[in-house]
Amino acid sequence: MKTKIFIALTLIGFSSFAQNTSTNFNLTRKGFNEKNAFETTSFVEKYFRVPGNTGFNASIKYVEDILKKAGYVEQKQSEMEAPLSYRIEKRAMKNKTWEPVDANINIIGETEPLITFRTNRNMIPINCISTPMEGVTADVVYISDTKPSEIEKLDLRGKIVFSESHPSRLLAIAAKAGAVGVLGYAMPAYTKPEIHQTSIQFGSMKANSEVWTLLLSYKAKEKLKASCLKGLTKLKVNIETKIYQSEELTIIANLKGSEMPAERFVFSAHVQEPGANDNASGVGTLAEMARLTAELYKAKKITPKRTLTFLWGDEITSTRRYIVEDTTRAKGILWGMSLDMVGEDTKKTGGSFLIEKMPDPSAIWTRGTDKHTEWGAGDVKEKDLFPHYFNDFIFNICKEQGKFANWTVNYNPFEGGSDHTPFLQNKIPGLLMWHFTDVFYHTDNDRIDKVSSTEMKNVGISALTAALTLISADESTASETVNQIKNDGLIRLKTEFDLSKKAITEGKSAVDEKHIIETWSKWYVDALATVSRMPVKPETTRVGSAIKVATLEIEKQTSIYLNELK
């Protein structure tokens, strides 16, 4: 009987959900141009992007041109002065910006370079200085034991230090010992460096250092190590970088709401980092979403009641500033979403499209089909849980697009680390759309050939459909969401009950297992309560009544499960 009820609930919830969002899906599916998203991604990924440098600023300018062509006008005083507006915020930078130009490492006596910037632009860590124009020629000292006490015994003056660890770990010791430079290697296992032997993950080093550092690929590291073990090895190293004063740019665009303009949905895509998927694909996807939003508005196909905001800038920093610099504005942010690494060709990268959920109990008790990515679990406690309908609402939107486009959609428990975290830290619902685990993550093999325009289209359609639905939500939308959350909650409780029942038979504490069920129940009860703010203008008590009925159903089923756990 329980199985039959479970299936029926699933079908009812999915049907009502799909019906309520079909209009917006029709608009976004017809209007999203994946070629536009791909072209923007191709432009942005050409550059190694650091706030304030040439590539970062060129990317901001490229997005500005898209917005202007779409009909957004530059804001003069207030973002409420026009239906479609944008602004570029400029800030003086405390530290100078940096950009790489060229680098080569040559083993003296060999004709081919050990490694070169042309094939490995991540070989130069952020903040690395240039060598003299003629380069540096010096002996290499290979260090297998990186304990400071062992290194201090070596003569490193005028030499290049080489170890199989990140060069930043040895920088201070090497500088003190009089070394001219440090070579290192640091690739996590999930990037499969023995297979993808030319990959280097980008990194950084201490600014204003007089000693340079460079990163090696697995292939280059193994070749240099073999040479050092044979005997004396001498290298010639050339590095050219630019370090200069600049300003940091953030670009923000708005479609003003007609009834509740102070309330808004905020999208954020970070510009910095050198990869195609990370995060040129987020920049490109969000730019196309903003373009389509303007097109739909000008054609009078959408009449948003709340404001829709698009933000491009420095990861976490720009989003956090947008929230905390204006407390009045922050009070009106009802939802936030980060688009980060959203364009992956999953057949090439090995990653899967994921929605990183706001903290729910799966971030504490990760079991069954729930699993963390290689990024790793965050330190989530029960006090950190963030009950809200946003998790299930977005996941169901994406599942609908997945069914339509044969697109694989998954989720992971909260982990943190992108532009969704500032929202959550400020008690605003925030989610991340991304891909992981990616063998090319943060490497210089994250290039445009690993990007799928179809993947960007599916993400863009899902994200924009969700936003358009929420910024004009009425009581019907909210009532359908209550039903959806209730059904999702009952499904989750059944899953957790089965897991707890099995755990108890295997010797786990019944008290502990009941606590897990109770925590999930409370999370969904509290999530149901948040639906009350969804309608732009509640006109009746319909939603409140639906929440009460759904809450009683969740609590009743919870009581049944708790009584059965012994």
C-alpha cells in the first residue's frame, strides 16, 4: 500500500508542477540561443582572467555590449529609472592586478622545451614576477624530502629548487636560502594526472616575492625528475608577466519588477579564473539569459512583478558586496543563484550536472543515494540547516527540462565555495548550478573543446524558467509548490525511514535513527512555511490553509515512521 501511495504522490506533484511552468518553459526553450552563449564563452576563455587585468575587463566589456544591444540602458542615478538597465561598478584595488604573458623552461642540452606557456598557461602562478629578459640559467636541486630541517642542510644559493609539492610550500625557505626560483607539482587524484599528463591546475603565490615559482604538469615533472636523478641538470627559465595598478569591475543588469520592484531574484556568474567551463561558460550562459529576458520583455511576452538581477564579477567578493553594501536592497533579495561551470561536455570531462542544495539534513547524514563530490563535505551542523522550498523547486524545474531534452540532472548536499555562499551567509536562499567531478577542473586543459552549447542551453532554460516563474508567482504557483514540497517531503521521509530501519537491524541506535527522521520532518515542515512569501500579492488565505494541511500530513506520516522504528 505504501508503495502505491508513494507513486501516486510523485505523479500528482510532477503533473501540477509541469502545468504551472509550461508557459515560461515554452518561452525559454524557443528563445534561448545556445550559439550566442557559446560565442561569449569562446571570447571569455581566451583570457587568463584576474580582477582588473586585460582579460577580466575585456570580458566585462563584452557582456556590456550584449546588454546594450539587447536594450538595457546605462543607469544614471537609480536602477529603477528604466525597465531595463545596467551599470558597471568600478572600485580601486588594494593590490595590483596581474596577468601572464609568456614562459618557457628548457633543459640545457635539449632542443625541445620541458614545458611552455603556449601549451600550459597555468604554469605561471598568479602574482609570479618576471625573470630578466635574458632569462635565468641555473642548476636544479631536486628535493624529495621537504622537511625544513632537511632542506636547511642543502646549498640552494643561486639554484632552482624542484619538488613534487606545490611550490608555494617551499617559497619562504627557498628565498631565505638564496634560491632564484622554485618548481613544483600539485595535482589532485580526481584529475587523473597519469592519464591527462599535460594538465596543470592554476594556483597563486605570495605577491611581491623576489623569487619566482612555476608549476609543472605530470609529464614535465616526471621528465625533470628523471633528468635530476641521472645527475646534474641545468635549466634556462624565461618568465614574462605584467603587474600593474588597475580597478575592479562588476557589471549588474536589471529587469525592473512592475509591482514589487524591491523584491528580486539575483543571478551571479564569476568572471575571474582562466578556464572555459570555469567560468567562461557561466558568463556566456548568463549573458544569453539576460539577452533573452530583454527580448521577452520588449515583446510583451513577460510582465515580471518582481525584479530580475544579473551580476558578473569577482567570485564571492562581488556577490557578497552586492548583498552587504545595501541593507535595504538585501532585504528584498528573495532568491540567489550561482552559475559556475555550467557548460561541460560531460562525455569529455566526466562531470555531471549538479544542483548544490542549500544545507538540508543530507549534508549531515549523507547516506543512500546522496553523495558528496570530490570537492568534499562542508562542516554543517544542525544549527546551519536552511529549510526552504527553493531546493525542491529548482530541482523539479531541472528534472522537467531533463525529461524534455534527455538531459541528466543530479544534485549534491551542500559543500560551499562559490557565489551561492554569500546568499546563505546572509540568510538568503541560494543555490549553485554546476558540474563535478571534472578531470579538467582548474586545469589548462579546461578549454573551449570541453564546452557543450547544448549543456549551457539546458542550464540556461532551467534557471531562467525558474526565475520567471518565481518573480511573478501568484497564489496558484504557491499552492502548487506547497503540494510539490509536501510530496517531495513524503518521498524523502520514506527513503530515510527505509535507511533507518535497515541501520537499526545492523546495530545502529534507534534513538539516533529516529532523530534523523525527526530532523528531516522538521526541515520539510519549516520549508513548507516559507512558501507563504512566494505570491507577489496574497489575496486570500488559500496558501496558508494549504500549508497547514500539508504540514499535518508530513507530521502524521513522521509519527507513523517513528512508531515503527524500534
